[in-house]
Amino acid sequence: MMRYWNQKAVALTAAAWFACAMSPARGVDVWITTGDKSQLLRQNPDMVFQAGTGSGGTVIQVVPTTTYQTMSGFGAAMTDSSAWLMQNEMSATQRDKLMRQLFSPESGIGLNYLRVPMGASDFTASGFYSYNDSPLGGTDNQQEQFSVAHDDAYIVPRLQQARQLNPALRLMASPWSAPAWMKTNNSLLGGSLAPQWEASFARYLSKFVQAYTERGLPIDAVTVQNEPQHTSNYPTMSMSAAQQARLIGSHVGPQFAADGVTSKIVAYDHNWDNTAYPLAVLADPLANQYIAGTAFHAYAGNVSAQTIVHDAYPGKDVYFTEITGGDWATNFGDNLVWYSQNIIIGGTRNWAKTAIMWNLALDQNSNPHQGGCTDCRGVVTINNATGAVTFNEEFYALGQATTAIQPDAVRIGSTTSGAINAVAFLNPDGSRVLLALNPNAATTTLRLYEDGSHLLYQLPGKSLATFRWDDGGADFDNGGFDRGGFHQGGGSLDAWTVYGNSGNNVSASAEPVLAGDKSLKMFGQFNGSANASGVLQGMTVAPGETVRAQLSSYIRSIDSIADTGNSVQLKIEFYNQFGAARGSANFLGEVAETIADGSSPNDAWLRHDLSGVAPTRTAEARLVLEFLQPSGQSGAVHIDSVAFGVATPGDFNGDGTVDAADLDVWRESFGAEVDAMADGDGDGDSDGADLLLWQRNLMAGAPLTELTNLIPECCTRTLGCMAGAAVVIAKRWSTRSQLRSVQSPDSGV
């Protein structure tokens, strides 16, 4: 049924209603990767916070006023093997596309921290090397023959390209071995640094930082030795805690200071299972003054080791710098859970300011490599025959973080549990981010709570979700279609999902509007073909809540749909899973109203109102605006001043409060069965049940002595006869926040 309201006739009521309804509601961006791979870093429809604490589900509370470490970034290692693969086993087109997917914040996941081996590691394509292998005379104390020319062929170009794609990218450098002539065994493999060459090795490290800086690649941090307690059949070097403390305190620290090198010096860089080593290095007063923090790997021990070291030296940072996946762990869901629990969430909850995987890229045979791991997996896998790329679970775990967490974000307070593991961050732009993992097999309900507001989200088993929001209501506070935008690289409108033949048929237009400078224009294809196109937007609701939508429509005489078969429908659809596909088995039903058709008047704004009660099992209410063009006829309809939200029970005049004025509305419409203004329970008429609804919600906020003066005496006798109806009504209503408004884009799809 169409309800045409003259704009002037409803001006006062609409103004009062929108004064409450248009208060900014916080829109929430949502991305998810599921363990069954059905959704891989997929952006879900935007959600919105509702007022109050809510009920049900596992509560994860975010407390922005409680702050912890500042984040430096998330990424992997640009090993010799990774850079070589991209340079030699991919076409330029393939390589550029992959680099964008890895590093661009706009069209990729925006990795923003890379670890760079200084010289050869086990993952090297061109044999073992250092930057000063065969000096004349056999030694080079002053490092006069130092050169990074080897890296200029393919490592430096890839790092430079990454920095061009993401100027926020930071680099950490780590040596696997000193040059062989500095070592006790005169070999890059195994052995240790001879004490007489410690000062020369400090110069070696400083020379590397300076050489890379000259190439536009400043080094944020340096670890003085990768895995100092491990030796193997590839470049490695044993280093005791005592030697590392002496090396940093007496040589590397002073050398960096003398050379003007500002890169942070980081100790340890080995597994969680030995906190004694970094604590011993930090206990050395000479070394301590130069050390910025400690770095950890995850091949042994527990992530809580990071907190042990942090708590002993709270002024020092913690870095997580290496873990690899491989053929020994092939279950995507299990791997996603492990990375999330231990590195992305667990690592940062235990003070890590970085989360860095091992190889950025390897081929399908775990190559190229020289010794060491024979079945490791890169963040991506590059087919060495075709150049095709496979994105692995490491890519998606990192992407769930980098998609929303900005460099220099600060970890903030958040609760966590066995049912949902979580960590939260405050971005420099003021937005908040929550990463939430469901480590269990079954879907669970997350109730995210912050500062008096909540949202409910169904989080599938073995899945990781990312939520980002701010206080500005950027996605949902503009029902006038005046502000909006696109998700970077996503191709979808910020607040609205567009469907159907929507290439040019749904747009924000600067033509006649109710307020602001734009409206939503819906029209057909003008090519003789049938068309159905529209926009939709959802919000979380609970069963029994009444959902209300209001908007204005306008048809211009110069492109009217008069005497055509065209029409526009306003719908509220209900689903038992948030973000479910339209037409899927998750659809529970809808309420619908035709707001414009061939008989609608031209050149006049008309106001429309639609409401419905969420049925059992509802998780999402979805506002849908759909243009139907059954026979290809022309014409357009403009939409503006849209509001959508959960109605306050008993607020019959829509002013945001339940008071005596609503009783007047009920009196005037009592007995009406068409367009009843006081049909609060949605049963099609205005009757005693609606009065009981008004009374109950008035009683919730006013003293009983005041209520007795408001309720008509003749009606009190009726209430006792309505006990049965009261039980039903109590199930269908709950107080909630005022109606929220929704936003349209500035431009067409």
C-alpha cells in the first residue's frame, strides 16, 4: 500500500523525528577470512552500532583509554629467493600486479614492514655471499671494499617498488653471518664471530644501513644476528649473550652514533623458549643504553615469553620477526587459527610491535633455497613455469591486519576469551580496529561493546574477522546522500550495496533534492530491455524488534515514470545471518511498499514510512530500494532523506520519546485499520494492544504517580483483559536506540 504524505503536512513531525534519527550512528567496516576459504579477506556489508550493552553472545569490550605499545607494521621477509622469483619467474605485468596486491594500501593488502637478510640466508637463489667476501690481503678491517652491488640486481629494485607502492613501508635488516674471514671457522656456515673482528663487524652493519639509505631504503631497525643460538648447513653464526652485549655496547652502538645512523638496535632475534638470553643482554648497562628492544621467533616456546621480557624491561620494545608455514601444515583453517592466536593476535597482545612472516614468496617446490628448510611455504606461491600466484593463509592472516590497522596505531584495551580471541587498536586517524578470531569449529556470536554501544556478529568457526569504526558516523550518518565514497580498491559503495543492472542505473545526482546537494537517482536502461536495479544496506537486529524506514521520493516531470509500468519498491528484508546472499535460504521474509509508480504525482516530494517486526531467528534487517522496469520504458525516481533503524516501542509520533503526545496519536487513530499511526505492534490496526505497548514503555522511564495522570481511567479497566496479548507483545518489543540514518554515495557505481 502506498502512503503519500504532502511534504508540508509532515514538515514538523519529520523534523522532530529526524532530529533524533539523524544523530550520527557509528558505521563499522567488516572484513573476514573463513577457515573453509568461502570468504577470503572479503568485505561484508557495513554494520552499525546499536545503543546499550545488548545481550547474548561472547562479549568483547574495547577500551580506547587503555593503551599499550605503538605498532610498526605487519609483513614478511624479502629474501634473496623471493626477490629473485619475482624478477626472473614472472612477466613484468605479473610482477607489477603481485607487488600491488602485496603492498598497495588502495588495491592490495598494504604490507608495511619487511625484513631484509643482510647477505645470504638459506633462501638464496645465487649461492652464498656476504658484502665483503674476498678482500685484497684476506681481511678488510675498515670495510673499505664493502659493497651491496649483489642486491642491486633484483633485491633493491623490489624493495624500491614496494616503497613506491606504500611510502609507509619500513625495513628491518638482519645478518645471518659475518663475512667468512671474520669468523672462527673461516666459513659462512656455522662458527662464531672472532672477537678481534667485532669492531669491523660493527662497521659492516653501519655500511649496510648507509648503502641502503643512499638507495632510498632507510632501515628502521637492525638485529645484530639472526638466531644467534643456531648453526646449520647454510650461513649461520653462533653468538653468546655475553658477546652480543659486548658487540652492541662497545661497537655497534658507538659506531652507529659516530656515523649518524639512527636505525634502532634490536637484540636476540631467536625463539620464545629462551628468555634468559635477551634478559642477559639487556642487563648489561653498556649495551642497554643502545638497545631499542628484543626480537622473537616462534619455532619453539610460547608467545608469553615476549611479555616476560617486556615486564622486566618495560621501556624496551618487542618485535616479532619470523615464522614460516610449510608442507607439514596444510589445513588452511587450522593454519589461520594458529597464525591468529600466536602471531597476529597473540603476538600483539604480548607486546609485539611487528608481526613478520618468513619468505614473502617461494615457488611450488619451496625453492629457491640453499640448504635448510626443504618444504617451507611463502606468503604467496609463484609457479615457476607460468608465473601464476597462489595466495596462502599467511597472506590472508596478514591482510586481515593491514587492511585496517595503520602504521603507528596503538594497541588498546580489549577483552578476549577462549570462545573469541581478540585484540584492538587505535589508529592515528582516531578509528578503532578489532581483530576477532573464532578458534572453534562452530559459529559463535560476537557481541562487540564500546562506550555504551554494541553490535552482534555471527563469526563462523575457524575464521578471523576485522572490524573498523570511528566516531564520525562516516558510513551511516548522511541520509541526504551528500557525502560518501568508495572502499579503496573494493569497487563497492561505502554504505550501500548495489545490485542488478546497476552500471549506470543507480547514482547520486545533483538534481532536485529535499536537503543538501544530492539525491539517489534510480532509473532504467533506456534501451528497451527489462531492468531491476537497486541498493541495499543492513543492520543487526534481534527477533521481535520493530524496524522502521522513512524516506522521501521525487519524480520530475521531464523524466517522469507517469503512465509507464515502472515502479520503485521500498522493502525491509529479514535474514538469519548477517550478510547472507539475497534469495538464499537465510531469507526469513520481508515487508514491502511501492513508493512510486505510473500513477504517482510529479514535481512533489512525497514522504514514505514502512515498518515491520523482525521474525524469529532474525540477525539482520536489510533496507532495500529497488527500481523495476518490466518493459524498458523510461523515467527516473529520486530518493532522499532516508532513515532506517529500530523504532522505539510506543513512540507513535516518531519524536524519539514515549510520552503523552503519543497517547494523543493513539486516541486519534484508535480503531483505524488503514494507515493507523498508532499501529505499534504491526498487526494492521490501532487498538488496545497498542495502548498497552505505549503504557509499558512509558512506565519504563517515568514514576508511577505521573503515569496515573496520563492513562485514561476508562482504559485501565481494559488492560486486565489483555494479559494474553501482553505476553506476545513483550516478546515482540524491546527498547533500543533511536532510528539511525543511512548514507548514499557522492557518485554512481
